[in-house]
Amino acid sequence: DMTNGGVQGPIEGYNSLDDLLTTTPTPGQAALLLPTAPTAAYTHPKWMEPYFDPSTPRNVTALMGKSAYLSCRVRNLANKTVSWIRHRDIHILTVGSYTYTSDQRFQATHHQDTEDWTLQIKWAQKRDAGMYECQISTQPVRSYFVRLNVVVPTATILGGPDLHVDKGSTINLTCTVKFSPEPPAYIFWYHHEEVINYDSSRGGVSVITEKGDVTTSFLLIQNADLADSGKYSCAPSNADVASVRVHVLNVRAIISGEHPEAMQTGSSGCQYNWLTIVLLLGLVLCYSSQQCSSAVPASLTSSLPLPSQLPLPAAAAATTTATGESASSESVTAARASAATTTTTTATRKRCPAVKSCRQTAGRVLTKRSCHR
Amino acid sequence: GSTQNQHHESSSQLDPDPEFIGFINNVTYPAGREAILACSVRNLGKNKVGWLRASDQTVLALQGRVVTHNARISVMHQDMHTWKLKISKLRESDRGCYMCQINTSPMKKQVGCIDVQVPPDIINEESSADLAVQEGEDATLTCKATGNPQPRVTWRREDGEMILIRKPGSRELMKVESYNGSSLRLLRLERRQMGAYLCIASNDVPPAVSKRVSLSVQFAPMVRAPSQLLGTPLGSDVQLECQVEASPSPVSYWLKGARTSNGFASVSTASLESGSPGPEMLLDGPKYGITERRDGYRGVMLLVVRSFSPSDVGTYHCVSTNSLGRAEGTLRLYEIKLHPGASASNDDHLNYIGGLEEAARNAGRSNRTTWQPLLAMLMLLWMRLSLRTGGA
């Protein structure tokens, strides 16, 4: 009975589900529809919750065209149900041993001795790669995630996609074939769509192939010449073609060529110029401050006697004029450094006579009147 | 076997592909209610319908059989056309999207979502408890609430009065019936803002909830005597009144007697020991009736002097004190002669005039102003500015 059930699993489950829909579901039928671990062997205490054995692999690699096996091991399953879900499109694949998806390549198997729930994917395709979830129908749900990788036999030439060799040296190409269930029957090398082998007209060609889990083939071409440049391809009997492009270079010609040196661009002395301007401004301010300090005693002297109130406006006007001159000299300095120096000197010379005349005027009454006029 | 296979192939070729009719309607229900998602299918044939939860890919049901061990989930169908997923006693955790899928190749699916409404609830740990703040400081009443949809928080005063809110950077107090927001910011508190505030959280899912936050604005007592000079005929009863504002509630009492040398009317042992009679604390009894009424931070102190006699003439002090300070009001009581024809003794006349003088002196002191120092400072600044101008 068990053997027949196993052989006709999908069809049997299919019919059972139909029967279930037409009639009222009973616990007996439910148990038959979704078989679980037999309770006759041992009785689980009710407080024991289902859990996953973490030793099963979480990363599975399958060969395209072959069957992939994803497994999860559940302890203390009791009356719960194990489901497999594909995460790519959140598609329910199997519930218990019943295959829900119409893609019959998926099948769930329960091994009672190891408590394994294995999802078999027949004829694995590239699109089957991704994350799969083994789920226990607890509340809340418990999940075990397995990632499936689907690989194809692949040929690879080391050093690609471009290789550079010197003229006169030996071209050494290495082609490796991975993920192959068995070594390839043969590996052909091509140069520009023509098979290249030890018996080629060029001569100096060797092909060495080592077969194993990873099959490796070496192509050696001695005394490389410019004509040997171009596309080289490795074509195993059980994998896609891999290609590289070889460039044969004449190194001596390159070395003898002349290369003009880059012209150096000198840096400008902006900082120096700005520093000079700042120093000149400082000097101008010092001179102006000295003028102000010398002017103060004059104003004090004039303010002491009462009759000297009349010359006060004249002193104020002189101060204003001096300030104006300072401002103009500063602006000239900002414009031109050298011109500013000359202008500053001229301004300084002009100010001295003005100060002297003020002092002389303060000394004499007659001179005061002339200043007033 | 071969016959069955041929039959299966021929039937699959004849049957059209299953397809969905319409869409799964998104639903919104309060927590505790029952939610139903309906998935309509045409030409199901031999294919099967499955339900799962989209967020965590939980397998819920296949056709008419529930897979998950969640007692609140059930499925039903009507003539293989409409497949309904029912979730009873909704919880907030049930919120999310659910997928109905048909096991065609490629698989077809529809998604419908359930939103679970949750009544508002106030988070006590993140909300303000009762506050006691000194007048002039700032206070922020906070009220955080949860629920779905997110509740609105509204503040009101428990007594129905208007909420006084000050705009930042302004001295003006705005009156608002209610304030919307989880944080009620009260700047430079005034005593008028003291009271119980209600935080009301509502989101149109009954019931709304509220929380009471008591705000106590604390300040030193203030005492005011409306009538500082009272006259009454002998033998009659006279009532003295003082108005008090204080928070926290003050301790209030009446003193009778003149001020001591330190300027405060107080009962002290030193005063008693020295022999000079200090102010006397008045007690409720046959001679004096002492009552106090309080309403919030306002209160009234009443002292009734019964059967007025010449010995009752003098100065009375109403004193109010709390943890933040002390305040005092002074009242003067004098005798009114009812018989103008009777001969007035010089002593009585002098007493009368003395009382008036003392009252006037007190009034003068209370009206003292502090504008003179400010004026002096202004004059000094002006002189300094003038000197600088002259110097320049």
C-alpha cells in the first residue's frame, strides 16, 4: 500500500483533494491527505514545539538539467504541516507531500527516519535559482531558508578579455572548464575561426590538456609575431565557447619614440601681492593715526582760552580733509601697489606743512584772523 | 495509465485558462471585528486556489482547507467561483496584504489588504504628569497617543474656561477654546493659567480617551485690604476683610497691634520677654469671628470684631505666608461718635487724628516709586555721550 501510494503520489493526492472538496472534511481524511509523522511511534508532549535542525545545508548548488534537492529537517512536527514556498514570486510549491504548483517538476518527499522534508526540483533551470522557504504551519510561522544556485558548465580563458605579449615571446593561453559533471571529450582552440593545433602551418604550436573536475587546456605559441594578434577561442565539447583577444606589441619601437615633456605652469604670487598690500595699508593707517595724535594737542590748546572757540570749525575741517586724503590714498593703493607707494609719499609730504601752519596759527592772534578768513 | 494520461491531456487542451474576475477589495475594520477578503475566479477547472500572507509568506489555506494553525482564519467558497478568506477577532498584527493565487504556469495572483483600526490610547510614560511651576517660567504639557489611524490630540481646560496661550516673542495672551497638538507650550506662566487640563485623543474609532494634567502655578502670596480705615460705633460688630492670592495654599492669620521696630508685625519671644506688648494673634472665639474662603488661588480673609469697645481701636494685620514668601495687609479701626452734642475729650480727638496720620503715612509708603534712580542713570548716560561728542 505504501509503495503504491508513493508511486502514484501526485495523482493520488489530486483525487483526494477533489474528494475533500465535494464532501465535508473529516480529521481522518485530512490526515490521509497530508500525511505527517505517525503518532503511534511516540507521543509528543504538547508543550514541545516544532523546530528546525540547523545542520541541513542552507546553500545548494545544482547542475542545470539535473535534479536539485533542497532539504529541511523538522523535529517535533506533531500535527503541523511543512510547506515549501518559492520566494521569487511567493509561489506555494508543496504543502505536506502534496504538490500545489502546476509545475510538476516540484515534489516534496518526507523521510520519516531522518524527519527530512526534501523538495526535489527535476531538470533544474537557470530561472529556478533563488531563495526557497521551508515553513512549519505554526502560529506564528517558522521558516528555514535555502538558497538554490543553478550552474552551467563554463569555459574561461585566464587573463581575458585582452592579453598583451611582446613580439618574439611565447603566447600562453589557459582555458579552464568548470561545473562539468564529466570532463569534456575534447577542447578545440581557434584563431580567427580557424582551428589551431600542433600541426598548423605556422609551426611552433603546442596544446596540452589536463582533464579532471576542473579541466584545463594550455595553448602555447612560440616566437609571437604581429600576424599572431587577434581573437583566440576555446571550445570544449560540453560548454560554451570562451574568447580572448591577443595583442602582439613591438616594444622596442615604442621605447625609441620621443615623448615631449609636459610644460610646467608657474604659480602666481597672489599671496605675496596681498601681503604687500596689507603692509602698505598698515603703514598708511600708522601715518594717519600719527597725524590724528599730533592734531589732538592743537585742539586742546585752542580749546583752553575762551576766545579761541572761533578756530574750532577750522580745526574740524582740517581733520575732515585729512580723513578724505587717507581714504583716497587707500583706494589708490588698492588699485596699484607701486603707484600707491608714490601717492602715499606725496600725501605724507602734503600733510606736514598743513600741521605746521595750524600750529603757527594757534600761536599768534593775527595769524588766527588770517586762518579764519 | 496511458489512458488516464491521454484523458488528462485532452481535458487540459479543451479547458480554457483560469482567470481572475475583478479585484480583491481592500477592507478596513476595527480591531476585534471580522474581515473577509473575496477572490473571484473563472474557469478554475483542475487548478487550485491558495491563500498566503504577503508580508511573511505564511501559507494560510489551499482550496477549502486551512493550513496554518491560526484558529481565527477560515476559508469558504461559493460554487468554485468566489473564494473567501475570513479572519475573525481582528488584531493589529493582522494588518497587511494577503495573496490569492492560482496554480497556473506561470502562477497567477491577486493581492488584497486589510487595515485594522485601533482605538486611541494615551501612553502614560510619554505624557506629562501633574506639574508645579513657578510663575514666570515656561511649562510644556505633553500627551502622546497611539492608535490607527494616528489619533488627534486636543487640549482643553477641565473647567470649560478658555486656554491662555502666549505667542513666542509676544507678551499678548491669546484665548482659545482648545489647542490641537501633542505638546501644549505655555510661556512665562501666569497664575490665571493654573488649573486642570484635559488631553483628549481621538481618531474616529470609539472610544476616545482623555488624560487629566493638573498645572499648578506657584507664586508668593499677595494681600490686599480693600478698606484700610474702618470706623464703627461702640457696641456694634465690624467686619475686616483682606483679599489673598497665593499658590500653594497659604497659612493665614490675623494680628492686632502696632508694628515692631523691625517693621514687621510678628509675635516673637524676645518681644514678650522684653515686656513690651507685641502684636497679638487673634483666635476665633466669642470676641473675634475668623473665617477664610478660598477659590483656586484666590481667597478672602474675614475678621469680625464683635461688640466694638474702645480697647478694639488700633491696627490689625492680615498675614498670609507660603513656601515662596509672606505678605501682609494693614487695617486701622477707629471709633465713631454717635452723639455730636456730647463733650469730646482731648484724648479721643488726638487718637482720631493720630489714626488718620498713620493711615496717610502708610498710604504714602505704599505709593513710593522708583523712577528717580532710573532718571539719574539716564542723566549720567546723557552726560557721558555729550562728553564723548565734545571730545570727538
